[in-house]
Amino acid sequence: MRILIVHCHPDPHSFNAGLTTLAASTLRAQGHDVEISDLYADGFDPVEGPAHYPLRAQADAFSPLTEQRHASETGRLPTDVQREIARLERAELVIFQFPLWWHAQPAMLKGWMDRVFVYGGLYTSRRRYDEGYFRGRRALCSVTTGGPTTTFGQGGRGGNIDWLLWPIHYSLYYMGFDVLPPFLAHGIQGGGPTYQNSERFAAQLEDDKARWVQRLAGLDEDRPLPFTGWDDWDEHGALKPGVEGFDPFIQSGTGGWVANRERYLQGQERRQPD
Ligand SMILES: Cc1cc2nc3c(=O)[nH]c(=O)nc-3n(C[C@H](O)[C@H](O)[C@H](O)COP(=O)(O)O)c2cc1C
């Protein structure tokens, strides 16, 4: 399988860098073809703006959507964006490796998405969600957090990690990917203050790495996260009557999404509209 790792961390000696190196060596040993897009090392510019479009469709105002579509149609996308798209197009699986920063992905990765997921080229009003450009390919977020595991569970102060990651997961689904459940390593404090003594922390890091290797070995068994799709929405873009969502962000309001998600996770078909 051809696999791309989009690596987002400024320090080559970080735990995140360790997870990327480990993933690359593990997957290569399994016979996969692995490419790495190292956003900081490559000096990727994550800020979308006029500087990337010397030959503009519109001179008097800067509309990112208009300029992205125009550059795509005229073959003038910025070279770094073309490089990233080519990497994505080669990959059957894309792994995103990043730390949780302010309850989301770092700005570098968000900006990569702003610039690389090109309007007009990779998505249009119809070519998105389950009809998206990358349909048939899979994506997986591997995320480290500073907060320990308990702070991301039921009632945890860090916030429900499934919902914190919903925006990036939904954006990947928007682009057509089948999004696999995330790999999570909690309580990673890097070179900074730790929640525990160094010996216990070192042992935990080794456990996390072993879990990552195990997860990578079983990728074929992973079932994508559930989302609603075009067949579920009416002409106004809202759920059709009787259709339940799978999460708090797109739901009918009856609370049926909880049971619907549970059914999906248990491997059963979703509840059909009445
Ligand atoms: C700008 C910034 C924001 C952060 N925000 C969060 C956060 O919202 N939740 C959390 O659990 N950890 C947060 N952290 C801690 C990082 O997630 C943690 O340092 C990282 O996962 C450790 O991995 P590393 O050693 O590879 O950097 C933040 C760290 C930074 C630098």
C-alpha cells in the first residue's frame, strides 16, 4: 500500500517525531511504500493569501475560493500546493501526526488544509463528502495530548476527544476520505513539565509506541468513523425526516444519534428512516 505521513511538529526530537519515525519504519517493514511530508522541515507556508497568486482572477479584491479555482483551472497552483496534492494523490492511506494544540490541530496543519484542499480543483459544491475527491482512500489522525487520559474521558476537563477531533475528521470526510478512528497518546509533556515521575513517564512512552506498532499492524481491520452523507440530507442540506446523525454536530434533535452510533460501532447497519 502507498502511505503518506503528514507530519506536523517543529522539533525533530519530539515524541511526535518519534511516532512518525516509528510508523515509517514499521510500515516499510510490512512492505508498504511510505512517503513523509514534514511540514516544518519543508518550510511549508500555512498562510493562505494574495502572495501565493501573482496572476489573479480578480485584482480588486482577494477571494481565496475564486483564486484557488482560477489557479487550479489555469494550471497555476503554487508549487508547494502542487507538491502536496501529488503526494496525496499517490497515497491510499494518509496518516496525520500532530500534537493537540489549543484543543485542535496546530495552525501549521490547519493552514496546510486551507491551502492544499483547493476549491475547484479538489472539491466543488457537489464533489464533497461521500462524493469527495479522495473517495476510496483512508485517513488516520495520530494525536498526542498534554492532558492525561482521564481528562479526555467522561466528564474530563480536557474535553471529549472524539468531539474535539470532529472538525478535522469531518474536513477529511468532506474531502472524500474514509476516516479511521484516531490513535491517541495522552499525557505527553515533551521536554516540559510532566504529570508523573520520569521513570514512569519513560515507561508510558514505550507503551504508547508499542500500541502504535500494534495499531499499524491491524489497519486493515479498522472500520471508518460514521458520518451522514448526501442521501441523508434534503435539498436544504438538513437531515431528512427519520434520519438520525451519528454525533452531536449533525443530529435530528431526538437524541437518536447515540443509539445510531452505538449500532454502527457494534457493526450493525444504521437505523433506516421510518
Ligand atoms: C500551543 C500549545 C497548545 C496546547 N494545547 C493543548 C491542549 O489544548 N490540550 C492538551 O491536552 N495539551 C495541549 N498542549 C500540550 C501538547 O499537546 C503536548 O505538549 C504534546 O502533545 C507533546 O508532544 P511532543 O512532546 O511531541 O511535543 C499544548 C501545547 C502547546 C505548545
